[in-house]
Amino acid sequence: MIHWPEDTPLEIRRLQARIIQQKTPEARLRMACEMADLGQQAVRDRLRRRNPGWTEGQIRAGTFREIYRDDFTAEKLEEIAESMRVFHDKT
């Protein structure tokens, strides 16, 4: 299900839906992956701005925490984030 912004007129939302539905499954998947990449980059950029002293590992771990916080228990989230931090900070 597509969630449209409230500030987009219905006529335009319908046009956007038709355009997207006319794309091949591969093109729609590519669009979804690009949007996910952009979202992750936005989180990384925000974390860098707010935490200028953070290492690359801390940025990656923080990004993971924000994106997947609802998908893991708190303990598992921290375990994964810490392993990411260690991995990226030693390379």
C-alpha cells in the first residue's frame, strides 16, 4: 500500500500511482532500493552533523540502531550494532 503525503492533490496521487504501476517489477524494485539507500544516507548524514567526533563505526552502528530499532530486541540490536562498530573501526 502506498502512503501519499497529505499535501499532494488526489489527481496527482492517482497519476503517480499509474506511472509507478506501469513500470516493470525490476524498475519498481530499483526505485525501492534507491529510496532505501537515500533514507540510510539521510540518517548517516544527520548522525555525522549531530556527532562530529564519531568514528565511521559509530555512524554505521547508529544508523543500524535507528533503522532496525523495531526489528530486534534491545539486547540483539546492541549486540549487532557493537559488532558493526568494532568491524568498521578496525578497518
